[in-house]
Amino acid sequence: MLKGSRKTLQWNSNAREAFQRLKQAFTSAPVLQHPDSNRPFVVEVDAADTGVGAVLSQWSGEPLALQPCAYYSKKLTPAEQNYGIGDRELLAIKQALEEWRHWLEGAKHPFQVITDHKNLQYLRNAKRLHARQARWSMFVTRFRFHITYQPKHKNLKANALSRLHSTDPVDESPERILPPSVFLAPIIWELDDQIRHATLEEAAPPGGPAGQMYVPTHLRLPLLDSAHTSLGSGHPGSRRTLSLLRQRYWWPNMAKEVAR
């Protein structure tokens, strides 16, 4: 279109066609759309050797399509680059939830997390929880979501964002990773509505801790069963179970009942 730095713009059929394509690109997907709190969210995540990436999207439009609301990419610290691929994928989820917490925490609908690391679907089979993973679990208990596996060749957006910080090929073989307590919230969240309704009949005793949900008597055992089931046969012990539950719930003599 421009023939040299001092030439004028040649406005011809090619220029008009290019301008129309540019306008179309700026006014249609994948241009970012504003999040709609009435629609469920989708979070696509990926982790590479040196970075993580994520996309926040919602289904909308005619025909219905997944439209991006926000992108996220961050370079890993030297310490984070030493994590196993499983921990890096979980770190990507944690950082995405932190980035979009104002949309995802307390969202009207449970949201979907899409990852290309298949082992994340089988958290119930894991047996141990180390200190860093325990800290992450305390954060993600604030959110309602489920994890869906998607092969890497279909997880292209998050995959590209995670590789902005590296040009080297990445080997990401599956490995054994976290126990399900990291994602305790999605498993036991189903009881929350029952607990809220039950407190209408059995009110919380005075003097309870602020910000925690009182659990009426008849729902304590189901809650403990859900927690222990999610932790699997090798759960990390009553102290850590108590610590995880206390992030959200309370009742008198809670420690004694968890220990039993």
C-alpha cells in the first residue's frame, strides 16, 4: 500500500479489502468480551518449563462459541521451574484463580477448568499432600469448579500463552501428583446448601468464629465422610483434615469429632 516512506497511501481495492478485514477482526471473536456474571465461566490453563498461561472465557454468541474474556501469562521463578509438571499445572490453576478471583469466587455457576494434564482428573487416587500443596488447597476451597481434560493439541490458547517465556521444546510426561484435598472444595461444596437450610432450624451458637459456616449436628458426619472420601485411603491425618475444614466450617468440639 505504501511505496516508500514519503509516498502517499494508495487507496485501491486491495486497501479497501484489507481495511474491511481489519474492522471485522476488531469487532468479532477472538476480541475480548466483557464477562457476564449470569453465564458460567471456562478457565483454560497450561504450564510449560518456564511459564504458565490461562484464558478466561464464556459460551456466547450465535452460533454458540467460546469467547475469551481475559488472558493471563506469567514467567515462572527459578524455584517454580524446578516443580514437577503436575505441580506446575496446579500452580497455573492457582494463579489463574488468583488473577480472576473477582469473577470466579462466589460465581453464580460452578465453572470449568480445562487442562491438558490428564492426571489432574484422578486426584482421588493420590495419597500425600506436602506443605506447598496444602497451602494451595486452602486457597482453592473458596471456588466451585470441576476439572476437564483436553488434549494438548486442542488446548492451543493456554498452551501458546505458557510458552511466551521460552523457545525451548518442553517434555511434559504425566506423573503422579496431588491428593484430592487440594480440590476439597468442589467435592464437599454440594453440602453447603443443605447446611444453610439446616441452620434455619438449628441456629449457630453465639460466639462462633467470623467468616466460617456453622454445621448443624445431623450434617457433621456427612461432611466428615465427604472430606475423608476426597482425601482417599491415605489422607494426611486428622490435624490437616481439621485445618482444611476450618477454612470454611465450624461447630463445638470440632477437633474431637474430626480426630474420631
